[in-house]
Amino acid sequence: MKQSEILRYQPAEKTNPYPAVAWTLLLAVLLSGGALLAMEHLWATEVLSLMRVFAIAIVTVVCCAAGKCNRRLSFLWIVPLLFVFITTGFRGCPSGGMAWINDMLSRWNSLHEDGLALFSCNASLRDRAAFASLMAVLMGLLAWQIAAGRRLYCGSAFCLFWLILSLLGGGFFPPAFVLLLTSVFGMMLSDHAQGISGRGMVWCGGIAIVLCLCAVLLSNTEMASVDALRQNIAQDVHDMRYGADVLPEGELNHANRLHESKEDMLQIRAEQQKMLYLRGYVGGKYENGVWSPLPDSAYGGENIGMLEWLKQQNFAPFTQASEYYRFSDSGQTPEDNRVRITVNGASRDSIYAPASLEKLTDGRAKAQQDGTLRGRGFFGLQSYTLTEVSGLRPSELMVAEDWVNAPRNEAQARYVAAEAVYRKFVYENYTAVDEKLLPLLNRIFKEGETENDGIYSVVSHIREVLKAQASYTEAVSIPHNEEDPIRYFLTASHKGNAVLYAATAVQALRAYGIPARYAEGYYLPASKIKAGMSEAAVLTGENAHAWAEVYFDGIGWLPIDVTPGYYFDTVALQQMVGLPDTVRKTAALEDTNTNADDIVVPTGGEARNHSDALHKIKNAAVIGLGVLGVLVLLATLLLCLLELLRMVLLWRERKCCQRFTPRERIFHKKDKLFRLLALWGVDAALGWEAEKTDRALTLRLPAVSKGEYQRICSLLEKTVYGGIVLEPFEERALDRFLYHLTGQDMKKSLGMWLKLRYACLKICLKKRK
């Protein structure tokens, strides 16, 4: 063996291990302390003195440090566990842990109005304290293992875990993450022997000061900017996948958006000529001028599993009205109506279906609780076919048949039992009136009111009041000073469009104790449906509409319209009571006159007739742009990840080079040189055909001068074979040659740029052992 090789593997001189152990101990204390602070801040109540928890963790870390300094004391790490066992017996730890998880779930339910189920446990304060003590020991042991092994990735994952848990639980506590991040940065600045230089100490202290300033300036309760950014990103991704929706989606201050777009939204082909309300958005909760879907908390508590149980009973809120007709024994059940819907400009995320939906025969959908249906697929559904069952009578004339109260067969009895369960849920959640609006609603809609005899009477009264109280307009006035839009509509502007009429009607119906909810979508008048299904009816943005949906006991959700021009007057309704509720198929129509006349004449004239080929091209373009947008987004994310990985690996390479001896550093650069040459397609090895390789390299890389490669090879041979350390100016020449090989000072193709920038990351990971 050469003398140089023998010198290379000589054992290092013994050094004092205590400074490195002390530094590791400090990092472990910071790491465990940050985790315990984060955990303590997530408790619903104080269960144990914070100083006691910290003391247990510090004792655990000190025991581990003592075992590191003296192998005969390596068993000391078990002492804290024995202490916890003696004082608590571990008996209360499981129930204490479940209590802590329950606190987390309760925080989540409270913040996000969710209905996650809690564990069934009855944990005492002593049980919670036992769990906290055990966690202090475990955090101390884990923190020591991470810090002693300089496991930077594990430490980062540890911090990320507590950060995510704190954000989800609404218990973000900046001081905790100051400790956690300071510990991680301390590990990054440590050397291979777990020690740290004076310069590293200064850097670590500076980072800690900056983090402390950030913690002071950052509020631990308000994360509005973070939430806004998250919502904006989620909305952009949604629009990229499904297309932007032009509906206000329950935001009353955006009511002007209802008919803002004039583009084609839907193409409808139907077998029957009758009006349809195609809902795409449902709002069950009103707050700050916005109708939003019922929160998940409404389906929690005693209602957990209700929708799944209803599904097992073959009862679905989306198809309840059609189920009611199916079980009818009056002999007047309407025929199925097959409807084909093609989405053009509307959002492909929503399934635009009527309340009388029977089934989706073409296309896959998923239910969003009991409100709306969403299309399955990464880009939603472009087209789908459904069947619905409904008559010609307006919904307010519907009355449940006698069998709903006295079922005559087993199928009817099963339907009635399931409907009773769902009806209880509906009355609990869809009758809540905004407390600030209730006095106004009582004054406007109930003063001087005569006794009513059901939904028909209440709906007629609400229509009359709104007719006297307000007028229809497309140019909706926006309230000032954050005034409630419904209050402003009823008391100040007295003008509004379908959004404000529907929102007001829902609140008024609820004031009468009638379950109602807000709905948006598209209104299909009967006259737009052509004979047969060969020609499509085109719905534009001018056909966007908003209405109320009322729950009829025993029947289900049905549309109720109070917008002027969209409903029959009292005389017409009374004439319809005695008429048969039948619908003729469009395929058999010979006379275009029918009882299902238009309720309203659409504004803006007839929609333009576009050819099917043009629609297909437009749809293909929309989908293509969506795919392109997603690919660009994924490419951007991949590039960001590669850049982050590159930064980390280059930083690691610099750290490794700092630990190398001068000779080891030259070996490392030699390996890097020949790997870079391989990326340029030059097959080379030290001392092998140097002159030929020099000519090939000069032709391929103009920045490399003639004979430069041969000079570099002679310098490398000087160290590799002669064991002579290069002079500083000689090593700078080697570094300059490597710089040329990275291609940073020359023009190159995109493929070569990517290869040199990212494929050479493997070179950064290569270490000379």
C-alpha cells in the first residue's frame, strides 16, 4: 500500500467530546421543548404544569447525554420511563391520549364546522396528566435520537408534523415553532462530529433572533392572509380543472353576476316539453350575505351515519320526489322524461339536475351531502344523461297522497320510515332564520296576515308582499357599510334580481317554520324544448336563475319561484287544480300549443344556433386548455421541487468539501469532472488518450481552450499518482475547468441545460470515503 494511502486512513486524534455532546443536548432540548409547547397549546384545558412537563423532557435528554459520554451509563434513558410508570402506572395513558385526540377533533369541528366523531372515553385530569408525562419522555427520547444522529430530514418532518397538526387544530403557537426551527437550523450548521464553530454559533443565534421577531409580529390567532392564499389557490385549481362558473354561488353581493355572461352554457335535449329547474348550487346556511352549503357539523353528532343509513334503505334525498311518484298508487304517475345535458360554458364540476331526478343513466356522480351532485372525473363531466319524473303542476300545488300517512304495502312503509328520519333532519337544519333579520321578516311578512292553510297560502302571501315591496331589475344595487343584502333589498333599494328574491323568500319561508333552502342553476322554459331529442335547446348565461326549494312532507324538495315573471298568478293556479297532471312526449307532438307554456319570456332574444361541429370544436378547445393548464401547473411544481432539491444538495456538497482533506477534495473534483464529461458525451478517463479527448472537447465546448484538458489531467495525476497536494492557483485552474463543463458561460440547448442542471445532482451526492 502506498504511503499516501496509509496516511489517509490514519485514526484521528482524540478530541474532547463534551462540547459536541453539550451542543447536541441543547438541540434536543429545543426540539422536545417546541413539540411539548405545541402539544400543550392544543389541549382544551390545562392538565399539567408546563414546567413539570419541560422538566421531565429535560431530564430525559440529560440521561441520554450522560449515556453518550459514558457507555457504562447508557441505561439511564430508561430512568424517566420508570419514573412515569411508578407515578402513574401507565393506566391512565390510553384514556388520556384519547382525551387529547378528542380535544383536537373538537377544535377541528369548531373551526371548520365539521362533524367528526369523538372517541367514547371518560378521562380524568389524572389520566390526562399521565399521558402528558409519557409524551414528555417520548418527545425527549425522540428529540435526542434526531439531534444525536443529525437526522436533518427527520427533524424537518418532525417540525412539519407539529405545524400541520397545529394549523388543523387551530392552535398555532409561534414560540413553539421558534424552538423547533432553531433546533433544525442548529443541526444544519453542525459539523460531522456534532460540534459547531463560533461562526456557526453566531449564525444560529441570529436565526433564532429573527424567528423570535417573526413570532412577535405574527399573530397566533389571525391567519387571514394564509387562508386567503389557500382559498385563491384552491379556486384557481378548481377553475383550471372544471372551468369558471358564472353563478354567484350564494353570494348576494355578487348578484349582478347572474346574467352577466351571454355565452352558451348548456345544451339540453329532452323527451317531454315542460319547464325544468336545473340546480347546480344549493345553500342551506345564511351568514354575512352568503348562502353556503350546510356545514359538515350538521351531519355529525346524532346525525352521524344518517345518509349512509338512508342509502341502505334505498332512500336518497336527490331522488326522493321521483321515489314518491314510484310508490304512488293513484294511477297518475307521470312518465319518465329522459334528458341529455351537454356542458359548454358552465362549470363541469356540477351535475345540473332537477329536483325530480330519478337516476343518472350516463355519467358518474358523487353526492355532496344532501345538497348537490358533483361529476366524477379529473375534469368533471362534459355530458351526461338523466331521467326525471314530474308533472306539469307547479310545486306549490303538490299535496302528499294518503298512503304517506297510512302505507298500504311494505315498500311504502319502508319509504315512510326513511322519510321520517330525513324529515327530522330537514326541520332541524333548514328552518333556521337569521336572528338579525327575524324582526324585519316578521314585520314585513306577518303583520296583518290572515290565517294560512299550508305552503300554497304562505307562498302566495310572500309573492304578494314582494310584489308590493320591490321590483325586478338586472342592475342590483350593492349595500354599503357591510349592511345585510336582504335587509337592504327590503328596506332601502326595493330592487333586485332572482338572487335577492330567492334569498328573501327562503328566509321568509323559514320564518313561517317551513323548511327551505336557496338554489341556483339554469331555468329551462318549455318552449325551448324542440320536438324529439334530435335538436338541442341552448341555455345561455341569460337563463341562469335562482329560486327557493321547499321541503314538502312525504314528497321531498321541490322548486318554488317568487321572482316576478317566473310564476303563475293566483287565477291560473286555481284553474290548474282541476286539470290532469300529464305531460306529452315531444316525439309525438303535432300541435305546439300545450299547457306547459312559458312562464317568462327570456330576455336578450333567442340564442344563436351553432352547429354541432362548432360546439365540438369549442368543447375540445376548452378541455385542451384545461389539460394544458394542469400540465403547466404540474411542470411548475416539479421545477420548484427540483430547484429545492438542487439547493439542498449543493449545500450538502459544500459542507462535505469543508470536511475533506486537500487530497480528498481533489479526488472529489476528479470524479465530478469525469461525470460532467460523460454528460457532454465525452468518454474519458485519467491518463487515457488525453490528446484525443482534448481535441474532441475543444470542438464540443468552445469555452475550453486547446490543451486545457491535458493540463488539467497532468494536475490531477500529480495528486492522484504522486500524492502531491496542488497549489492554490493550480486548484483554481481545476475549478475554472469544472465551471466550463457546467456550461454556465456558453449557449446550449434546453435539453442540455436541464441535463447539466439536474442530472448532475448525482455528482453532488458522490462523496469520497
